[in-house]
Amino acid sequence: MSATTKLSSSTETVLRGVHQTNQEDTFARARKLLAEAIGIDSHIDTIQRVMLGEDLSKPDDTGHVDIPRLREGGMHAPFFAFWVPIFFRGAEAVRRTLDLRDAMQSVLDANRDQIEMATTAADIERIVKAQKIAAFLTIEGGHAIDDDLRVLRNYYRLGIRAMTLTHAGNTNWADSANDTPAHNGLTDFGKEVVREMNRLGMLVDLSHASDKTFYDALSVTNKPVILSHSSMRAISNVPRNVSDEMLCALAKNGGVVGINFGMGFINPKDAEKLRLATQTESKAPLLTGKALDDYAAENARKLFGTRANVVATVEDVADHIDYAVKIAGIDYVGIGSDFDGIAGTANGLEDVSKMPALVAVLLKRGYPESDLKKILGGNFLRVVREVTGE
């Protein structure tokens, strides 16, 4: 072996060591940053797992989120979504929402030293400062109000502070991105829903809404709106993602988009898996009571019991963040993982404990720490404050 070859081999070893040291330094910075940031994830569907009997106080790799992994991942203030599948109709949708709220309460009551409900930005800041998890409660699916503003007001009294106007299908008053348009956006009653949410101090969430519903809501609202778990249509052209024009309109409104980590939302090569998952809700039989609950439990196990193999990676998620920042601006982008509501997460972001990997990628791409703190909660905290008034 020549001296030149020995020198080359030695140099490679040194470079590998430097690279590893740099990697470790970047991850250490990422973890420190997450410890300091407010840590908002604007959409997790984890409470459905409690309905299936799981204990969130213990680490369990069945799902994507539990209290120990929230702490490990530095996400201190998750938005717990009460996902109501569209096969819960009318009064059954209301019952399902109340059951989910009860499940949430069981978590709060059993873990008082670790987690507390937040209804304002001030609550979030106080609870996180006390080193507890701040649980911000939301509803996924406007059909959960059963076309009744009195039901909406009662949800508010139960501490719920955000709602998506639609989910996988149209409501009686709003068109969904995943359905054939029936109302040309929002009906007059749909506009009343937006106004009442503004008055109460509830965040209007336009993820899952059709483009026309999105623009109709912006024309009515007098407060910032959110897209709690959507990604970029320019990168992955699925209906649930948002266009450049929508991003610009969102920024003008002062709202925030939370970047989704799931399947076809991130990488178009996973779009077919996403489409098949979405279809399961629309094919459900007409059931009520326990039979409906049993069907929902089996559907959840089928959708989320086995983790789907996906093409998307943590780098792809960072690409969506980059793109949203480029089009909308740094003040209008956040995290909305959709953990426990997606069968396949991006590789490298298999659960919430892996959040340092995403932050490390963004640090390598040159994001200042001040900007990353906005993405990691500061932007959503601003909207919560503007909408709730505290």
C-alpha cells in the first residue's frame, strides 16, 4: 500500500469523524431548541387511541404519540383533535364528540402532574413553563355540530377551541376537498358558523375544506384562520394540500399552515395509499349506537394497526416547510403532523419523539433559531392569542 493511499485512508477516517461530530452537534442544537420552543403540533389524532383502551402515560410504539414521547420530542403543546369520521351522522356525531371529550378528560384526570387543558395562549405559556403538556382541544369535522350553533356553543363550554369545517365529506353547509362540490363552498349557514366561531373565540380550521370553502371562509372571518394539517400542492398535488394562491391568501389573513407529515401529503409516490385510506369512511354502513362504535374501532385498527411503508422522508417534510416559507413567509408556517391520524409517516419522523431529526435538517439548511421557534409554535401561539383574546 502506498503512502498516498495511507494518507487518503487516514483523511477519510478524520472526515468521517468530523462529519459524525457535526451531526451530533446539530442534533444537540435541535434538542436544545425544542426544549426552549413552545412546541405546538396543531393536529394529532391520539385521543382515538384512548377510545381503544390505550394508556397515554406510558410509551407505546403502537401509535405515534404519548406523554413520554411528547416530552422526548419537545412538543409541549399539542392540539388534540377529536376526529369524528363522517359515518357518524347527526346526533351520533354529537355523541361521538362527547365520548372523545370524555376520553380526553380521563387522560387529564389521570395525569394531573403531567398534562393540563389550555384554552388560551396565556394558558399554553403558563402550562409549558410549569413543564407540563398543554392540551389544546379541537374538533375534526364540522358535521359534529349537527347543523346547530347551540351544539357549537356547548363544545366551546367544554373547552374546545378549534374546529375543521369539514372532514372527508361535505357537511350540509360546507364543501370538502375530498367530495364532489354540493354547495359551491359555504352556504349561508356555513358563514354563520364561521361568524359564531369568531365571536366565541374558536379557531376556524380550513384543512379538509374545498378551495371554494377556504376562500368563502376568508371572506367572512374577522380573525386569522388555520390550516392545521395540510401541505404543499405544488410538491404533492392532492386535493387536501394547498395551492400557492391559497398560501398567499392565508398570509394576508394572518393565519398559519401546519405542515402534515403523512404519506401522499408529502410525496406524490405515496398518493395512492392516501386515496385508499380516505375511501374507507365513505363506504361505511348505516349504523347507530354500539354497533357504530364497534365499526369505528375496527376501522381505526384497520387504518392504523399496521404502519404503512411510505416513500416520503424527513427531507421531504423539510421541503414542504421550505416551500411554504418561500411563498407565504416565515410568520405563517408551523407543524401539523397528523400523528395517529395517518397510517404512514415520513421516514425519519416515525413518531413525535423524532422531532429533533426534522429540526436538525432545518438547522443544516440554514434556518436561524429565531425562525425555527416561530415554526415550532410561535406562529400558532400568535393566532391562538388573536382568536381567543388571551
